Amino acid sequence: MGIWLLNNFSTVALACLLGGGAVFVGVAGTLLLRRGLPRAADGRYNDMVGVVLSMYAAIYGIILAFVVVAEWEGLNDAETNVAAEASQTAEVLRAASAFPPEQERRVTEAVGDYVHAIVEKQWPLMREGRPDPSTTNRQVVELYRVFQDYEPRTETEKVYYEQSVSTLGEVASARRTRLADSEQTLPMLLNVLVYGGALVMLPLTFLYGIKSLRAQLMFVVSVAGLIGVSLLLCLSLDHPFSGNLAVSPAPFKEGVLAQFWP
């Protein structure tokens, strides 16, 4: 559900949906409570509610901070890994110039097929949260076969051959990490704490009585808006390859790899 929302709505739309939804619930809950329990509006429960609200807000804030930092680091790691995979793939292509023309052509074609398969076939699946390794399996096997079928002759070729084979291993490792990152999501327990905590936090603000309706609505709306935006941030960072903040395949279209794109 989260991935679908991220891929089908802009960040602004989601902010209006989550933030606006939280504000609507906050306003509606406050008005209903003041009508059904008018004694709460005079602040007679504020001492107790204030203590509970402060303690809960502190705990919930710590949980949110932990989740956001962890997800932000995960997003940065995914971006770094994609850039590394693209750089390593480009390095294999650069090293091919040390081989005879026929071998260089084979390497170039194999790298081009691999890059196109990643961007055009695998990336859309990763964006939907269901990466399929088989989408690029054939291209990876072909990359290895190109080097397995070739016997370097000169010392220069042998050096670049060993370097290219070693780099291919790094490409394969980065590919596995990228596919794993695309399935990254918060554990169920943290999801319960983040979203369930918001469902508890918001109603607590209704109970904090303020005689002025306008003042109480301002208080509830500000808290509700903050909760809604926080939930949007958690949702956006939870899926590094989905939504407007998604990791981009641009590194596979830059540098020497740009030759494979019009």
C-alpha cells in the first residue's frame, strides 16, 4: 500500500492526504469531545493529561527520530551502492580498450545490454518493490562469458584482464546489494510503533482542555500537522526506490556509460 501511494501521488499530494487527514481527525475529535464532555474544556484534567502527553510525546519523538535516521542512512547507502555499481561497470568498459578490437566490441556490447536491462527492465520492478533478479541474470552471465572465452596474450592484456574480472565480482556484489535494498522496509514492530503511536498521540491532544476553542484548535492542528508530516517522511524514506525521493538510475547513464543512451 505504501509503495502504491508513493508511486501514484506526488509528495505534495501525500502531504495534503496525510497532514490534512490528521488535521481533519484532530479538529473533528476536538469538536466532538467538547460537545460530549464539556467539562474537559475547562482544563480540570490538564494536570494529568499534561504529564501523560509530555511523557508520550518524548517517547514517540525518540522512536520517530530513530526511524528517520535509520531510514535516511538506508537511502544514502542505496544511493552510494548504485553509484558504485555504475562506476564499476564503467571501469569494465574502460579496461576493454586494452584488448583487441573484437574483444573490446564483445565487452562493450555485453556492458550495454547489462546497463539497458537494469534501467529499462529491472528498475521499474524495483520501484514497485518486487525486484526480479532473473531480469539481469542473462546479462551478468554473458559478461562473465565474454571474459571466460578470451585468453589474454600480452602482459598488458593480462593485467587488464585480471582487473576486469575482479571488477566484475564487485559489480555482481553491488547488484545483489541493490536488489536487497529495493526490498528494504521497516520491521512490523516499528511500523506498529510509528503508525500506532500516532493513533494514540493525536487523541491525547483532545483531552488537553483550553477554554478558548480557537486556541485549542490551533494547538491540536499544529500537533496533528506535525504528526502527519512525520508519517509522510517515514513512508517516503521507507522505500528507497519508490516515490519522489527514490534513488535514480542516472549513474548508469553518465560518464562512459552515456554512449549507450541517445
